[in-house]
Amino acid sequence: MNDKHHTAAEPGTDGPDASGPGRDADSVGRPLTVADVLALPVMTAGHPQVVTGVTHLDRPVRWVHITELTDPASFLKGGELVLTTGMPLPEEPAGVRRYVDELADIGAAALVIELVRRYHRPPDALVRACQARGLPLVTLARDVNFLEVTQVVHALILGNQAEVMRRTQRIHEAFTALTLRGAEPEDVVCAAAEMSGHTVVLENLVHQALICEPSGDTVEEALTGWEQRSRATPPVDHATVSGPEGWLVAPVEYQGERWGRVAMLPAPPGPTAPSAFGPEDVTVLERTAMALTIARLIHPAPWERTAHRNVLRDLVEQRHRSPADADARVSALGLPTKDARFIAVLADVPHEDETTKTEAVLAEELKTKGSQALVGRLGPTRLGILLSLRRAQPWRPVVEHLSRAALDLVPGTTVSVGGEVTDLHGVARSYREAVRVAEATEPGRPLPPGRSYHERSDIGLRRLLFALRDDTRIQDYAERQLGRLVDHDARRGTDLLTTLRHYLDAAGNKTVAARSGGLSRETVYQRLRTIERILDCDLESGEQRTEFHVALTALDALRLR
């Protein structure tokens, strides 16, 4: 014989016994297997040995069948553990082969023969026939009460079925609750991953992974090469296993219109990883697809827009587990990341009700022009755009076109640009730079010459102080430098602050200051002396003029609130 005999594993102390059927918590809910039955005390009492089919002990046992017939297969439906004393086995090898072939053809889980009455070792013809058909053959060296085996195993099977029904009910209740509270697609996918213990991915019709909830692996492992792998997985009409990787997939559709599909990925290899998807996984995926359909009908925002928003926010806040995870997620959305440069752009619209329209138009405009980008809403009136550019591709024409489109759609929109970065990890820095540009751009500021957007090089002293206007140190400085003069003008009805402004703008040239204010030189001299007295300063000092110029610029910024 080629196969070695294997003694069945002894059960653990927590295992079931003949009087109290049950299994450990980890196995409840999955089908009872041949290996599970052989580990029961009622079976180990017979000293079972696996003669053939050691690699098939994971076959599910649907029922136990005791038989002393020469043709037991005619009474079977498949999945039965067949128990026999060996009495009905034919003498001739051809009859033994026919006996085994019929069991294998019907799909019997295993053949268990007691070596007590007729045989004391398994017949060679029986071993060869079982080897040829891959049918597990198990021998019992001692007498076993087959009726007791039947009672114990059937109790386990029925108990398992009841537990499966309870779990299925809990799955339905969980998804019903999600639907009733109007859950977003992200909530639905997250719940599916938690219930199944598998990674779950929602994709659109062009095989872009919109939502990925990993379980047991990383986003990088789940999404690397997503489009190619997804296209190798054929579409299906209902929840079923498909493709070379064995994904469990289901369409997401409504009234014949298909919007995408949801995929449950097999667990990564490991000692505790399930070998296949079970009925509960199918139920979870079916309810996931249904809940996603309802979520699509309830929430008007397209899935792609939501996916772009979430990825942009994660990049800005650096919430990815690793750079590789970020790269895989962005690539799975169709944005090139290899040999690319990135630049963050912000578009701030005047009114909140214009944000969603602007988001959709800019996304479509970029797609029409062939520009690779993520476009998403980052705030009530703020849009974020992440451009992916080829190494030699200039970014200014792309941003200029984008800015013009935004201004044509919503006049008064402010477009701010951060610096270029060479990887996704630097996107947060580019975004922060764009935010600083936006913060330094006061409402109504004229556009720079020759372009319709603002960048870091545009930030001078005036715009820097405007960006810092909420800093109490800036406010305190302006008040300490000029507060007494402003108070004097308010009490006396004078306008000394304007005279000081003209003098500072003229870099201390009194003649130019007089001309700017439409005053005589004598009047300017008199007013400057009054200013020096009020502020207790020397306006001939270049340092003090600089201090007053900064304070006056800060005061202007504070008055733009």
C-alpha cells in the first residue's frame, strides 16, 4: 500500500462526548467534517486509523448512514459518512471496485469499516479501490456503537444548522438596521468586512476600487494590481465565486441597471484561514449588495466623488497605514502613481451651494482634457484637486486651464496651488502649502498678472500679515504701535493715520507724501511732528519707519475681517 495508516487525532478536553454533543466556538457555524467526526470520543474509542484519503478529511459530513447492503449508494444523496462492519463487501476485487465506485460517484464523505467481525485488516482490493477514487477509508480496531455515533453526529449537524440559522438572522438584522438609518456605502462595506472576517471591496464598472475595507491583510495586499486582477474575474449575475483568485463577487444593480460590484477576497494563507467561503459569507455579500443598492438610491453623491473625497482626506491627514497602502489605494482609483509628480490645488467658491456643482464640473473638465486627477470636497466651500503629472509635464498650463474653468463657472472662486512633490507621502505638504496660499488671499484680491491662480511666490508682507491676522501677537503688535494714533484720530476727528501712511509709502520723502495727500509741505511737517509726539517716536529712524509700516499693514489686514 502506498498510503501510510494515520491514527485519528485525539479530541481536546473541551471536545464533545457521547452524552453531550458540541464543538469549540471556532468551529460552530462551519460544516462538520470527516476529521471532526473522527475526533469525537465515540469514534476515538474504536481506535480509528485513516488508511486512504488523508488529504480529503476536510470533506463535509451531511449525514451518517449505517449500512450492511451490497449497494448502499442507491440510498445515499452525497455527503454521508458510511459506517459498515464489512459484512456486505463482495469477495471478488471487481465487486469491491464497483462498491467503492458507487460510493465515490454519489459523493460519499468517507467509508468507515469496523475490523472486528469479518475482517481484522482492510482488504487490499478495498484499499486500492479507495486510493484510486480518493475516497477516505477509515478502519476501527474496536467495536463501536454505530447507533451512538449516528446520534452524536446528527445532533451536532442539527445544532450546527440551528446556529447557522441564528447567525443568518443576525446578519439580516444588522443590514436591515444599516439600511433603516440610511448608512453610507463606507458603513455598509465596513460592516461586511467585520461580519465575514474577509477583505471587502466595492468597485465601479471600469474596475476602479472605490471602497476597500481590509481584514487580515493590508490595503497594499488587497489592491495592488487591482484593475488587472478584477478584469480577470468574470462578471456574475448573483453572489458566487469567480476568477483565478477565487473572489466571492456579487453585482450591485437596480432594475437592470448595473452600477458596479462588491468583492469578498479569500483570507490570506494561515493556520486559521478558512479554506473556502461558507454559506454565511454568501449571505453577507448578498445583503451587502442589496444595502449598497439602497444607499445608492438614498445618497445622491456618485460613488466616485465620495471615493475621491475620502482618499484626498486620508492623504492630507496622512491616515494611511504605510506609503505602499496609499500608493495601492490611489492606483486602484485609476490615478497613475509610478514615475509621476503630484501637486495639490484648492478651489474656494464663494457660496456653499455652489460647491457640489463645481466639484462635478471640474472633475469632468479634467477628464475631458485627459488630466489625471482626484477631485473631492474637503469643506463646505472648498474643493481639493490632486493632479498626477508625468515627469516632464509642466503643471502651470494644467492649473491655468483648471482655474479658468472654475472662474467661468463660479466668478469669485479663488484657486491656490501648493508645491510639486514626487510621491504621495509629500501630498500633505503640498496641501498645507496650498492652504497657506489660500489663507493669505483676501477676498477680492486681484489676480496675479498673466494667470488666474495664486501660488506661494505671491505671498508678500501684506498677504502674510493677512494670513496671520487671527494671531493675537499680530493684533497686540499693531495696537501697541498705532493704537494711540488711531484713538487720537477718533477723538479729535483728525486723519493723522492717513498722513503717516503716505509718508511711509513714500519711504520718508515728505515732498512725495504731501503730493500724495494733497497737502502743503508745511502741513505735512506739522502733522508728522504731532505723530511723533503722540507715538513718542523718531520718524527719521529707518527702523521705526519699518516697524510702523508693518503695524499699518497688519492693521489693514485686521480691518478686512
